[in-house]
Amino acid sequence: MPSFLDFERPIAELQGRIDELRDTAADGSVDIDAEIGRLQAKSDKLLKDTFARLTPWQKTQVARHPERPHFKDYVAGLFAEFVPLAGDRAFADDQAIIGGFATFRGRKVMVIGHEKGDDTASRLRHNFGMGKPEGYRKAIRLVELADRFGLPVITLVDTSGAFPGIQAEERGQAEAIARSTEACLNAGVPVVAAIVGEGGSGGAVALAAGNHVLMFEHAVYSVISPEGCASILWRTADKAPDAAEAMRVTAQDLKMFGIIDTIVPEPVGGAHRDPAAAIAALGDALAATLHILTSEDPARLRQGRREKFLAMGRL
């Protein structure tokens, strides 16, 4: 059973009653299948209705759900023959950003993405998906390698933002992010980005400057976190729900503004409730996009990215 978020409390209570009834009837002495069926139908309807009208702040909570699929899950579910490539050839290997050669539905590709980790040890090892300069320089190396061999690049974005520590700043965090963005924009091969959870600030854009940007329907993408925005504007993180509303962080808003290109549907209740279905839906969207982009020549791919990003914010 997935962990329930605060706004899902009525659903959690219904599910708790269903579980209690199942425990009561476990010995077979009482037949309560009809009652369980009635409550389950009520729970399913409540879940569907709740997720049909999520606020931007609630979508932010769903995007951060610890049980959502992570980079390693997408690699396991969509890619074969994954060969991870480590290091930036300058300082170190950053486990917050992982990438390497892989085969996607019979096509050789380069796949790069943020990995947050799924337990305490792995989250610390992957720095909660917050990339350091060496991570973005590794991404640059992999994008340039893909360009050299004519391989499409697929990026999976899921980060609250690049690591803000003083050591990262000393090693040129801003420059590394800018160079990574530049590498994606300059590649002569298709670059397809997918926002699969959080897309936070320059740490996300550095891997999301692609020809086509996909985004899960309950993911979020913004220049700063709602809490960070609220702390700047109102001097308190308590205003994060208001900030999320004002920043228009949802896939639906961003599609309307032309920031993203395709919204990928999630299973009812979010990707964490049926990871296999979510992964399959993303795979189908990636395949359809690559089918179109791989027919274009390098000059047209570069020009398409240029036109796409210069058009953002234009009234």
C-alpha cells in the first residue's frame, strides 16, 4: 500500500476500514465481500475525483512522493544493455547524475538522468538528486560523446535543484550548469527530455534543453521551489501553496505556455501507485517522439531547439 499524503486522508481512512474488514473476515466465518466491494468502489471514486482536481501545491507533493519511480526504475523498465559511464575526467564522479549507453526499443541511445535514491543510504549516496559541478560536467561529456557517435540523447529530470553547497560553488556550479545547457542545445542529435518528478531551477534545465520536452501530468517544473519562492516574497515557507499557485508549476500550465511539449498521463493516484504503467506510458511517449526527430538533420535539430527556447516568454 502506498504512503498517503496529507490531502489523501479521507482515502486513507476508507482504505483502513477496508483492511480492517478483510482482517475480520480472514478466518472465513463472516462473508463481507459485498461491503468490501462497496467501500472499495467508494475509495476508487474518491481517489479519481481527488486527483482530477489537484492544486499546484498538491501536485508538488505528488511529484516529490518518495515511492515514485526513480532513474534506476526507468532504466530497468525501458532500457536494455545499460552501460553506466562514470566521472567528469576532471574532479570526481557524481552519483546524483547517472548516464551511459543503452538500447531503447532496439535503438542505441545515451540516457542521462537524476537519481534521488529510495532509502536513507541511497539518498545520501545520490545526494537526493542534487547534482554537483562534476555531475553536470559528466553530463556534458556524455552528450558530446553521443553527438560524436550519432546517438539520440534521452534525459530524465527529477531534482529539486543543483546542490547549493559552498564546495559546489567553489568548483564552478553555475558555469557547469550553463555549459551543460549549452551542450544540450548544440548537439547535432535528437535530445528528448522528460520531467518525471521535480524539475527544479537550473539543475533541471541543464538536462532539459531538448528538442522535445515531455512531462508527467503530476510532475512540476519551476525556476525555484515553492518554499524558496515563498521565503523570498513573504519571508515564510508557510506560503508555499500560494507560491505554487502563482508560479504555474504544473504540466497543464507549462504546456499552455509552450515550455513543455507533451503531457504524459499517469495512473490514477499518481505514478507511485502503478510504477509499471507509468514507466510504460513514458516509454511510448519517448518512442513516438524519437520516431519523428531521428529523421531530421543536425542543422535542423539545432535550429529547432534555438527557435523553441527563444520563443519562451514571448507574448
